[in-house]
Amino acid sequence: MQSAMYRRFRRGYLFLRYILFAGSIICLGSQRKHLLKWIRSVTPGYLLRTPSPWLTFDAIRYLEDKPLAGRKVFEYGSGGSTLYWLSRNAECVSIEHDRRWYETLRPLLTGGRSVDCRLVMPRPLPGDVALSEPDDPGSCLSSDERYHGYSFEEYVSQIDEFPSEYFDLVLIDGRARASCIRRAVPKVRPGGMLVVDNSERPDYFRRTGEDLKGFQQLSFPGASPSTFIWTRTDVFIKNV
């Protein structure tokens, strides 16, 4: 009996949440044009079926206007974005830390498409190591409490094997983002893009501002697929 009541309560809560967020999109004129896409996006598996990066709708629209065929892309965090780069005929190196998600995605990356998808899991730190803060770009730590005491050094450093100014686009939408920003900056070619999702979070930039001085910043706040929150995606274009 309690289980049935809980399910009814949860359905009612989710429906109310859906209605309230759809209403907020309608009320915010700049996001109204994305309403139908957002409605479609809240169905299960949307990001993999579409496919679509998990960025704000305005950032996705910005990328739609950019030529990506044959371009070299590196991403921290795999999923709908990985399939999106491939649908745009880009070459992609994708780094994922979650084994279950990696195994869900791998069967979709068939057909000889140009993708190098890597599972790089965090490693536990020795108990006597003094931890720094995740906003320290040298720490390779995640602010997610589930990964307290784990290092993402191997994950972050995957980009090190590539030459300087090698990638046309680097997406940072995974773990240890301040560390990823610092490692990625020298790998972006002049005129290329560094894309940072959820960029409203100050921790990502508190100690990486100097690293990004050679970039032009474009901000795209608003709604994003499959979520009920307002967020922001920033695109940093490296000066030529």
C-alpha cells in the first residue's frame, strides 16, 4: 500500500515539476523557441537517440553553425555528445570515468566511425595524502562527494599524449574540470574552441582565469536537454 502511494506521489511530483519548468521556459522569452525540443528531451534515452550534447540549447545551436567535418575533437565525459561529433563527421577522442555508462555507450560506436573512446577510472589515493581543493587545477580531484579520496590524474592527463594546438574543439563536461581546463588550454589550436559546460559554477574558473586569458569567451545561459534546471555553457575561442 505504501509503495503504491509512493509511486502516485512521485508521478504527481514529476508532473508538477515538468509543468513548472515548461512554464518557466515559456515565460523567459529568450528560451521559448526551445520549448518543443525540451519537451522531447525529457523522454528516456533522448541524448543517445537524437544524438545531442548535454549543453544548453543555445550552445548547441551555436555549434550547429560551425563546420565540424574532419575536425579533431577531444571530450572529457562521453555520451550523446560523442554520437553528436560523429554525426557531424568529426574525429573524436572521448574519456569516460563511469564503467556502466561506458558499457552502455560502446555498442553505439560501431560502423568504423572515427572515435577513440577510453574508460579511465579514478584511483584511490593513499590514506596519508593531504588533499587539496578540487578548484586547484593541479589537484585532479572531483568535487563530487562520491569520489572523495580518489585521484583523476590518469583521466585528466589523457590529453597530454597529443601535440600542442592539436584539437579543433575540446569539451569539458566530466570530472575534475578545473584540472581538465588547465591541461586542455595548450592543446586547442588557434581559432579552436574550448567548451565548458555548467560554467555558472565559480570553482571551475577560480584558479584557471590566467589560463584562459588568450581566449574570447561566449556565454550561453538557459535550458538544456533532459534537465529541469537553468545552467550555462561557455565557449572559449582561442585567439589566432
